[in-house]
Amino acid sequence: MKDTTTFSIPVLFNVHSFQTDLISWYLSIKRDLPWRLNQDPYRVWVSEIMLQQTQVDTVIPYFNQFMNRFPTTYDLANAEEQDVLKSWEGLGYYSRARNLHAAVKEVVASYDGEVPHEKDKLKKT
């Protein structure tokens, strides 16, 4: 005879409690990172590109130096490629710097230097 008994495990997971605990944990141990100083999309973007295949502790001084040299999209867009690559020197993967430079030029030309907040605006028409 086949056993058709089924068991159910009650769901005891409290999503709100988990979210609260996770945020509390993050706030208690988070690192002060220079790209977290504000929500500027350009700063976050630069950090995301630099952090690809590179450790956070390695990126921090390069990020600070890069943002001092190119604090706005306009500064980066108007820079010579050699200056951008020189500021990137030591991070490796120079295609990241070239692609960032080209993309920032597009942001300046198409979006008045403001990184769009809405993904629909990023889509080419």
C-alpha cells in the first residue's frame, strides 16, 4: 500500500524582521567608502567600473585621485584619452577606462552631462 501522507512545514519567516535585521547589520559594519558619500550617479558609475575585477582596497586611492582629476562628466568627457589612461594607470584593464570615457562623452552629448535616472532614457531610439 502506498503512503499518501503529506507534511507541510509552517512558514515562520518574517520578511519585515529579516529586512530590519539586515539593514541594522549593514549600518553597524558598513565601510566608509568614497563613492557612498552621496548618490551621484556619475561617482557610483565610476566606482562600479573600477571595481570590476579589482579589490575595493586597491580601488579607493585610484577612485579618489580620479574623482579629483575628473569631478564631473564634463571634465572626463573633455579630457584627452591619454590623460584618462594615465589616471587609470595601475588599475589595469585599460579598456574599462576607454569605454567609460566614450560612454561619458555620450552622456554629455545626449543628456547634458546628467546620468539619466530612468532606464527608458538610456535606451537608444
